Amino acid sequence: MRCFWDERQRTHKPAAEFFNGGLHPAAEHEGRVDAILAAIGTTETPTDFGMEPLRRVHDDAYLDLLRDAHDEWLAAGREGDAFPYTFPIVGRRRLGLSRIDARLGQHSFDTSTPIGPGTWEACYWSAQTAIAGLAAVLGGGSSAFAFTRPPGHHAGRDYLGGYSYLNHAAICAEAALQAGRRKIAILDVDYHHGNGTQDIFADREDVFFASIHADPSTDYPFFWGHADESIGNILNLPLPRGTDWNGYVPALTHAIDWLEESAPDLLIVSYGADTHENDPISYFKLKTSDYAPMGRRIASMDLPTLIVMEGGYAVESLGDNVASFLGGF
Ligand SMILES: [Zn+2]
């Protein structure tokens, strides 16, 4: 399988994130990169597909913020990574404020997703990596793996969160439609609900989104991913903490059957390895060897498939988990 990665994705180096009442070392760090690269072997560097595919998904004001926020943060006399600290609750007006703290709050939903000096560069090339993977599939390859980092599935049209800034699955779904594909299936198997992808494609008839994830009653992102949000082109399959492979398989089968009913002509997989039993921020019990049958089952859909990387924070197991999944696939 062709694998894509760009070294400029390393320029995002968050020092810390704020959750559970304190600052913690960032879980989404560069150690993940080396673990995955060591496991997947040779990678191809993407060409530059430009801003247009990003603009089909994300608002201009939001993209401007991602690019400029850290410069404005420094200009405001701050140090380190840019963090928001106040947020407009649902229903508040868009006021077009200019202070950096207001702008960060307008476009963020958590305090775990800071913007550093290299964040925009890393995000831009992560998106190009995804699009290069898609181009390989559209060009006749049966599948490709885009090692997207930072991840993407929590990012909405105009917001960041959950270590995500640009939504790679969404960018590639729109690009595939633009290239003439008629119906896109997105299967999200990260531990956390892909809230950004759901928001971006709600009420669409050309993109179907199925997500298997931890019950948001107990787990991040809390406000999305509940079963009763399964309407039309959205299927949410929340599972309890402690779910092992035996508990996971029925949901995987359900999600695949449901996606196949929509008769897609392209599959995008948001693959997260944070369902692993050793993951430091998650609570499922999948083993490394379980990712091979997961990959095989998804491959049995027999669709041109782009796999994009989402989470996975058990660095010692991460490379093996990715290799197991890609090997099975
Ligand atoms: Zn996750």
C-alpha cells in the first residue's frame, strides 16, 4: 500500500494541554511520528494541491486564524503556544472581534488544542498528505494510507478541538466528489466520536458517516456522538468503556452493513489506534492483534479506500497497532 507523509508535519510541537483541572504534557506529540514511521517503512512526499481543497470545507476566517494566531499571540505580548480561555456558548452572536483571545475562543471548543509557531505549516502539509493519498486512490490504486498528523476528525468548518485543526476526512470527501465520485462513505474507528466530520456533513445525501466510539456520556467530546444523533446520513454507535474485540465486532459489522446500503463508490477510514488497551487517555480493551481482523473486515467492503490517521497515544504500541491494521487491510 502506498503511504504518504511530509516531514513538515513535525513542525507542530505543542508543549502542554489543559484538561481535568491542570496542564499536562501534550498527548499528541512528535514521539507518535517516529513510532508510526518506523512501522510503515517507505513513504511518499505529497505535492502541493494548494488551498482550494481546504476552502471547500473550512471557512476563510477560520483558516486565517490558524495561519495568523500565533503571530498575533506574540504581538499581544504572550509566550509559548496560543490557548483560548473563553468561548461563545451555543447561540451567541458572531461579533467579528479582533482581540486574539476572542478570536481563539470563537473558533475553539476545548483547551487541549493550542496553536504554536509551526502549527499552521504542519496542518497545511498534513492536509496535503491526505489529498495526495486520495489522488493515489482516484488514480487507480485500490488503497492508500495518509499519515495525517496532527489528526483531523474533531475539526469542524470553523472550529478546532481534540488536537484537530483541519478535517482531512472531510477535505478528501469533498475533493473526491469534486473529482466525480458520487457517494462517499466515511468510517470512523477512532476511540473518540468524529464530531467535526459529523457536523460538516449533517443532512447531506452524498456523504455517509458511521462512527464507532466511546459513549460520550462518559468520554470526550461529550456533546456529540450520542446514539440519538443517528439521523439520515449519520450513524453513531457508542460503546461503553471496557469494550474488547468481542464487544466491538457487532458494531463494526453494523457500521459496514449500513454504509454499504448507501452504495458508496469510495471509502474513507478515519483510523485511530486509541482503542488499544494501553492507550493513556482511552478506555477500550482492543489488542494489537485485533487490528488485523478489523482491517480485513473493512477491506472486505471491496471499495477504493483512503485511510487517514486520527488518534493513538500509546507510543510503545502505536507502530505495531498501525502495522497490524494496515497489514490486515
Ligand atoms: Zn481519539
